[in-house]
Amino acid sequence: MDVALARASESDQVTLANLLHLYAHDFSEFLGTTPSEQGWFSYPRLPLYWRDPGRAAFLIRAGNALAGFALTSRGSLVTGDPEVHDLAEFFVVRGVRRHGVGRAAAHRLFGEMPGVWEVRVIESNRPAQQFWRRVIEQYTAGSFKVDPWIRDDGSAWHVFRFTSSGGAGSGDAPAL
């Protein structure tokens, strides 16, 4: 399946808000969150992705269909290092999961933004831990590390750290 990753523009904000609702719904399983009284999961930080030059939003397409998104920011939430690329959010719709879409999109993202990366995964989200371990292992040919991290709210996370030199990495995803 052909997978494309494109930088989202401010005109894509409604599309991203709709996808973020689906993402937050999926993630509520691990956080125990519930929707608003209107039945909606919101993401108040979304407008920052067009105001803050350290943030970037991407849409993922599989074939010609919308398949997900990635949100990145500059600066580590874990160490405070301002040079780290932080994968703030990453989502692939259920209909195309397990078809290589997430892996290809992640590889393209890492290749487009060389430097040190951190990918944080909550301890309770075992499927995401397995996904990111496989994807990063393939991209880096095993040159990464995983450290535990306890957030201020007491929740336990795994932090995957690696360096991208740009390009497709060791995986089979072509560079942009």
C-alpha cells in the first residue's frame, strides 16, 4: 500500500481535530478519560501547531485515503533538551492498521526530520510499546534505547530514544 506523509496546513485543522477525537477515544482506554457532555474528546493544543514554529502537524494517507496523523514538537518533555524531536501524538485509523501504514509513515517522518528523537509510550499501552519497538528497531537497525519515565502525575511511561540521520533508515520505507 502506498503511504504518504504530508505537512498539514492550517486549513487542515478541522480534519486533524476530527482525527484527534478518534485518537483520544482510542487512548481513553489507557487513561480512563471520558468525553465532554457533548460526546467529544478535544485537543486544546491543536492551534499551537500553526503558531509555534517548534511544532509540526502531518497527515498520513494510505493510497488516496486519509489514514492518520503525526504531531511533533521540538524539545524533550523528559530531559528538557531543546534540540530533541518529540513525537507528541501519532495515530493510524483502525481500518488500515496492521498493513504497514504506521511503520511507513513513522519511517518517513523520522527521515524527514534528522536528529535525536523521543517517542513516549504509556506503560499500560502494550500494543503501542510493541509497535514502536518494532518500528524503531527496524528504522535504526537496533541502535536505540528505552528508558522508564514517571510523569508528574505518577503515570509510568517508556521513552524510546534514537538518532535519525535522515532518509529511510534501515527499513524499507523510501525517503521523501
